[in-house]
Amino acid sequence: MSTPPLFPRWLLRKPSEDAVARVFCFPYSGVGASMFNQWPQTFDGVEVCPIQLPARENRIRDAHFGTYEQLAADVVEALLPYLDRPFAFFGHCAGSLPAFETARRLADLGLPTPRRLVVSAQVAPHHCPNDRFLDMDDAALGAELAEITVARGGEPHPLLIELTLQVLHQDLAANRVYTRQEPVRLPSPVTVLQWSDDREITPEQMEGWRHYADDVRFTELEGGHYAFLSAPPALLSLLGDLAAPTPLGGP
């Protein structure tokens, strides 16, 4: 493995040596690691490590990752020094796909794998591509981005929306060509999150994840599609239990 990029690149901040465990969080299409700015840096000794993708925010001058497979190859090198204690991967919506690909690549290379992969509001890879954004024009995409901005506690600005649209188009191109012909089983257990008021995806659409590990758990949390942005206590509790170096509890 080559020397990992200097900070701040793939991670917003260097992981702490004092962390008991880590949760690496993958952003979804069109946005960067700041989408997790309402999350605490740590909870119950578990450190939140948002992953920063190229071509956005402080990496706006970096070339786009191209495909989820290439993204996984690149991010594995950056994360490897920090997989020295229990860790989990979390991805919401399209962010679940590079989280899965990274977990798969770690397993293929015989490297440490996540204590659990947590995928939220996303169909399984062999059912991709499946994203309502793929068929939207710029006006509809801009409206969605404005809604996301408000959900994150910000105020949508036309120039910011325009800049975000540029990277969103590149991210959607990666999403559009991504699929797997059949399920790929991981050594890591998988938790599939459904949100009670999510109108974008149904529990039935996520059933395909059942074939990706020997241990797959389906969990419903309260809230809509963007409820995870505020780091609700139930989500942090679930992630803390999964990442901590104590035996897993009940489903």
C-alpha cells in the first residue's frame, strides 16, 4: 500500500488515537463530508469519521473518482492505517454503494473488514441502478438539492446549487453505470435501515440485501428520508453497539 494522502483529503480530520472504535461515513450523491456536520465527533467512545470524496468542498480541484469500484480502491489505501480497532461503515442512499464496495475490496485483499456494514435507504447492488435522481432534469435536481440544504440546516443559494449540480451530474454518472450481476457475500454482517416515513424506498425494495451476508438484519428507525442528517439518538445507539468492541446485542 502507498502512503495515504495527507489530511484533509479522504477524511476531514485525522482519527484520534483515543477512539475505542470508529464509524466511517460515506456521503451520497452530490454532496461531501459536511453532510455529517450535525453529527457529534464522538459518542460513547466511538469516533465519527466522515469520508471526503474528491471533486467537492475542500477537494473541489481533485479529479472525480469515476466509478464506485475505483473509489473503493482509492479509499482503502487512505483508511488502512486507521482500521486498527473495531469499525463500521455507514452509507445512506447512494452512499451505501461505495461503502459496500469498500467493504468488499477489504475482504478481497484479506485486510480488516467492518464489524458491520450499515446501509440505509438503498437497494442492493444487483438491483442497481435504481435512483429517482437519474431521470430528473436540472430544475428537479436543483429543487431536491435545495430541500437537502434546508434539511442540513442551511439556506439554498443559487450559486451553491449550480456548483453542486456539477458534481451531482458526475456522481449520477457513476451511479448510472454501477451494478452487480449477482449478490456478493461479505464476511461482515449487514444492517439494512428503513425509515418509517421514507417515501423514496420501501422495505420490499431493500430485500435484496438479504443475500449479501450470513448475518443480515433489517431495522426500522423513526423519520423520513433525511432524518439521519441530524444523527438521531436511535441511529447513534445502533452504530455505537455495532462498532464497539463488546459482543453484539440483539437484532
